[in-house]
Amino acid sequence: MLDEQMKIGANLTASADQITQANIDVHIVMMTTSAAIPVICPVTPEDPLTGSALASDPRYKFISSFVDSHNALDIARGNFSMYQGFLRPGAATHIVVVTDDESTYKGQATPDTRATMFLNDMRSLLGHDFYLHTVSSEGPAPCRDPNCMPDPNTGICVFVMLGCGAAAPGTTYYQLADMTKGLSASICESDWKNIFEPLTAAVIKSAPLPCNYQIPKPPSGDTLDASKVNVSWQAPGAGSASMVFGKAADNGACQDLLGWYYDASPPTQIMLCPKTCETIAAGGTLSIGFGCASVELK
């Protein structure tokens, strides 16, 4: 997996920075190891992020783990106590598995039983649902990279150890991605920017939305008309459909309804009603529009 480790190292820092720039307190746990044959492969650090700014960043935690061809899911579950305290309570959890082989999780015989058992095991440990994304081989046959070229940093290592392809389809991982609404990508993809960009977007989109929003200063020469503000929400995966929340007089008027209200008069913040805040915790996109008469909460 030397080639894949190098691709992760080349893309992960930029991904973390983009998530942070979206005002999300991202925490990243890396579990892997380096096991090369020095005769044909360069000796590399265990951590693919070694030498990068992210490696010494408090957002990042590396756990040296012997991840072989079949045990990535076993490692994610078995090492849970080592990274449990690094996870933020209430945060969305994304697990990304990069492998060129299939799982044998807990010795289960079929992809269905392996995927279902891991899903239940991790839900129990986390106490909530999670997303699993996979960078592995689609089926029914293991993928091959048609544009395979020697890596100048690894010489013939890629050809000898990986053959520029996968050993077996990652059927269990693909099923888990479907079950958890995660993403699937081919490990034979040549440009891993095509993998990390959708992953980064998925992490940002899944983050719980804030419940309070500062009202921006109007453009020079304009004033805010507090009666012409609207708040709408687009749920994750909802396409173009959106829900408009009505404006309440105050927090007391919210009751158990989906709405919002101002913090004061004149207003400085838009506050979401408790039921609204609970609803948007699933993530998605919240939009605040100015200039049209507010939809009142009824």
C-alpha cells in the first residue's frame, strides 16, 4: 500500500484545511503502518503525514497499527479505546477505509454478514450512526489501473508489490458505504484529488448546522428591514427541495414548531427555534434571504 499511503499524504492536509476553513472543528485519526521490502521499495515512515504541517497539528492523531489486507474493519473496532477520547461528542463521524483487498471481519462468511456486524458494532461503540467511505476495488473483478506508470519515488516497487491494481474487490466496504450513505471510490483512480474532493465536501455537508446566525452589516447606504428576512433549509440529499421556516415573535412563540426569531430589537442575530435546531442537526444547507416579506410562523 506504499503508493496509496503516498497519495493520502499528498492530499489529506489540504482536505483538513478546507474542512477547518468551513468553521468545522475537524479531528482526524490515522491508523496504518509501513511494511516495505527495502530491496525494491524505499524505507518510509509509518505515518504517511510525516513531514507535513498536519502531522504535528492538534487536529491530527496517528495510531501505529498493523493493517493487513483483510483486517481494516477489525482494526477500526479493536483500536476504538485508543481514539475514543479524541472524538468530539455530537460530531458527525466519518470512517474512510483504503484497501486493495476484501474484508474478513470477525471471520464472517459473507459480505452481508460482515457489513451488518461491523455496522452494529460501531454504532454500539459510538452511540450514534456514522458514515463509512471506501477507497477499494469495485466488483465483480479486481480493478486495474490502465494508466499505470512507475512512480519516480518508488521505482519498481509499485509494479512488484501491487501490480497497479487490487487483489480483490472490496465488496464488504462497498456494501457498508451504501448502508451508511457513504462514498465509494476506486483504488485504481490515478488522480486522488478526484477522491478527496468529494470526501471533503461530504464531511463539510454532514456537520451539524449552528442554531444562531449573526446578521451581517447591510451594504453601505442600505438598512436592514427586519420584516423582510426569510430562513430556509435544504436537507442532505434533498436535491433542490427546501423548507421555509416561519418567523416567530420570540422564543416563547416557538412552542414545538419549526421557526426562528430575533434576539432583540433592533436585531443582531437570527435564532432558530428549539425544534428547528433539532431538525437541522442532520446537516444540509441553511439559507438566509433578505428583501422579501418574511413568512410568519403559524
